[in-house]
Amino acid sequence: MYGVGMATTKSIPLSNRPLTDTHAEVLADVFAALADPVRLRLFDLVRRAGDTGVCSCDLVEPLERSQPTISHHLKVLREAGLVESRREGTWLWYSVIPGALQSTSTFVQR
């Protein structure tokens, strides 16, 4: 039956305040960045590259996207605080920021 066992505002412990606007905005940026399938795959490739990171030039072929498209998606991931970059010569190398998903994981598991 619909409604049986559903939480109501009275059954949710209100002593634990809801997310602040700032925290909600940060989490929304992370979720939005990862909601795109190309960015999710891109984040996975960068994550699997480990601490040394991966050159943006090496991300074109596995994702079958153009360099400008890869660069755009990496910019979105960087602005969401998920990846960082370093320049080596003419190329940018990307790696996942340590603990980048910690607050997101904590939020989801609460």
C-alpha cells in the first residue's frame, strides 16, 4: 500500500540540519560533472592512471572524441574540484585530486 513505512517530516530527525546552501552547491557541481557519460568515463580513465596522471593527448583515442571536446570535459571536471592538471611541455597531465569524492561519498552514505 502506498505510504506505508514512508518517512514524514515528523519522523526525520530535525536536530540534524539539512545541507547548507554552499555545501549543496558544491555537491551539485560534482554530481553534475559526473552526470555526463563522457565525463564519467574520462574521470574513470584519469582515476585509473594513479598519482602520475595521464596526458590529455592520451585520452582522445579511448574516448573517441576530439581534443577540444576532451579539453572541455576536463575543464568541467577541474572546475568541480575532481581533477587537477600540471603542464609538461605543451601537454597537460591530469590526475584525480586526493579525497575529491570524500564529501560526496560521506553525503551519499549518511
